[in-house]
Amino acid sequence: RQLYCHGCGGDCRLTHPPALQVVVWGATGFTGRLVCEHLVRDYKAQGIRWAMAGRSRAKLEEVKQQLTTIDPACASVPFVIADADDEASLAKLAADTDVIIATAGPFAKYGSKVVAAAVQQGTHYCDITGELVWVKRMIAAHHEAAAAKGVKVVHCCGYDSIPFDLGVLLLADHARQKLGRGLAQAYGLVLDARGGFSGGTIASGLHQAEAEASSEVAALMGDKYYLWPKEQARGSDKPPGLLPEWNAYAQRWMGPFVMEAINSRIVQRSSLLNGLYGPDFKYREAMAPGGLLGAAAMSGLMAGLGAMFALGPLRALAKARLPQPGQGPTRDAMMSGYWKHSMIGLTQEQPGQQPQVIVAGCADSSRDPGYWGTARLVLEAGLCLALDRPACDAAGCQAGGVLTPASAMGMVLVGRLRQAGVRFEVTQSPALGKQQQQPVEAVGAGAGKQ
């Protein structure tokens, strides 16, 4: 492979090194810049061969200059000029790297040809999309070809949906390894979180509401198995309603969670691909702030958001008033943010027997969920694809296809994220001694890395 660096005045051929491990596509966007910063801050001593990519030379130069304030050696980091509509430039980009980390959305607008180039060139790919109508199209267009080539295309590698998808996998892995059981049901409960909004995320959501057929959006919202093949027999899992519900296992009220319609579809696709869960596995995701009033407030918020995305005048108002693409929360808001989840699993048992209950804590105590945190999640996913293929193969992960984080990288990615300061830990289980059991409230304890 040969890399053509377009960071200089001409088309100089870069022969040292001859190939890249990772390219950050969309490096000039809000989240893309953060991915680059994480990489420079925490991996500068590990010799990762990487480059930035985007369509604006001036903006890429600006990002590079900012990175040199962290590490002066970034002056030599190459960047590649490519355009989301230029198939030739995307093919060259994909051919010169092992992995593309894509952060440029809306993905339905800017991502399709990037995915096609990755599959064509045999390059692994991961992104931070939450646009599942588009993801379904990518599955239809590329799953079989990617599987045949051993190429992993992994969507939804940000806060939606890595913590939830891997949290369920953690429960299932513990159930199999420690209890000898399958996983019949799981709950993903958001206990607490703090962060801000990005214009890119808002633009992606509004684009899906406006550009996709209303019947397809309705199918997404009404079917937990939306990302399964049409011919695949469905289970009995159903989308939740808007009203608060009591969770007896957590002893908490649950209210609707805005990302449930994304994360639950990814989790159910994982259940199909990895075959590690029960035969009629069910997944319920919710906000669980504690009391009934908090859960009821979540119900009201979700009703308002639903109206905003469904009604044209409200979408127009949102476009005018909310952050624009390229804008996001302040640095202080990102650095002081955090998220804390409780994952609860029920084992598969014989009829008439009570399930065994497993509780896991998943948390990041020093990064906001949406941006500083999402940037680290997708970076670790990209590095896992680039560096950890033997470990993933040994762990029985899927070798190729349009996959999910849990099916593509599994517990190998859990291990990487633990090293990066994200907590994934089983805190309550019949397999743990009394002194090892921890209360749900403790899942976010301890200082994490930034």
C-alpha cells in the first residue's frame, strides 16, 4: 500500500510508514477533533500510524496546528483530502489504511460512499451514527460482501450504542461463564448522566426525520428487530410505552430514554449475530433517576421530543434555535460530564423456576456521554479493529459483515475500554461472595481517566 499525503503543497508520496493503521474521517468536525485529541494525548508513545482526513485543507491544517500544542510531533501527522461524493478519493483513502474511524454526519448524507469504499478496499470501518434507517440500508447493501471479505463494518460505536451493547454482553458472558446459563432478559438503566448537545447530532436526527420515508421511520420505532433480516423469525420483544414503570429488580421507577429506539435495535442485532443470548431474549432500556416524579418528567420530555421530530414547524424551530453542525458543548461541560448505568440480567431457566439476577455497573466518571466520551469510545473501537484482530478471532467474534460492537469486538473491546477508564464490572451475582457484592449506587465510584 502507498499513501499519498496531501498535507503539503503537492502530491508527495509518503513511504515512511508505507501503510496506516487508522484514519480519522471527518477530523475537522466537532467529534472528529476530539478523536484526534484523545489519540495524540494517550497514544503518542505507542507508535500508532494514523492520519486525518476531510475535504478542507485549511481546516485540516488548523486541527493539526491545535494538536501540535499537545505534542509537537503532530506537525508530521499526514492528512488526506477526500470528498464524500468523490469515489476515487475515497477509494484511495480506504486503500491506504487498515481502519476508517468515521465521524462525519449526517451519515445518510455523507457516509454511504465511505462505507462502500471501505468494503471494496477490504478496510475495516467504524462510526458514531445513530441513523438506523441508514444502517439498515448499509446492511442490505454490504453485509454479505463484507462477510465474504472478512471486513468489519461496525456502526453505532459512540455512546449510542457501545455502553449498552457491551453492557448486555457483559451480563451474558458472566451468565455463561459463571452460572452456566443463557440470558433471558436484560435491562439497561441510565441512573445519571451529564453532558451537552452537538449540532451534528441534532442535524443527524432532523435529517432522518425529514429525509426518510415516514413509513420507514415508523417501522424503526415499532420493531425491536428492525435490523434483522425480513425472513428471520422474530421473538416477542416489544417497544416500551411512554408511561413510567416500576422495576422490581432495581427497585426504581423507569421513564423513557431518548436513545432506546437506537440502542435496543443494536442489542437485538447483537443477539442475532453472536448467538450468546437466550432463544427469546428481551431487552428494556430506560432512564431510572430514582423516583416517580423523575420518571414522569422523562415521559414528558420524550413526548416533546417526539412532537419536535414529527412536526415540520417544530423541526424548523429546532434548526433555528439549537446548535448548528460543528458546534457543541463547552470544554468545561465535556470534561465535567459523566454517565452511570446499571445493567440487570435475568438468566434463562426451566419453566416454573425463578431467574437468577446479575447486576453490572457501567460508567465513565470523567467524560460526558455525547462528545468527549463518544470520541474515546469510537477511538477504542477503531484501535481494537486495527490492533486486536487475533484476540477478537480467539474470542469467537464475527469475522466480517455489517456488525455491532458486541458481535465484532466483544469482550476484547470491553478490556480496551476498561484500560481507558470506562467501568464494566459485574457487581451482584449468585456467583459472587457477599463481600464482592456492591450496591447499584456504587457503579460510578472512583476517579476515571479523561
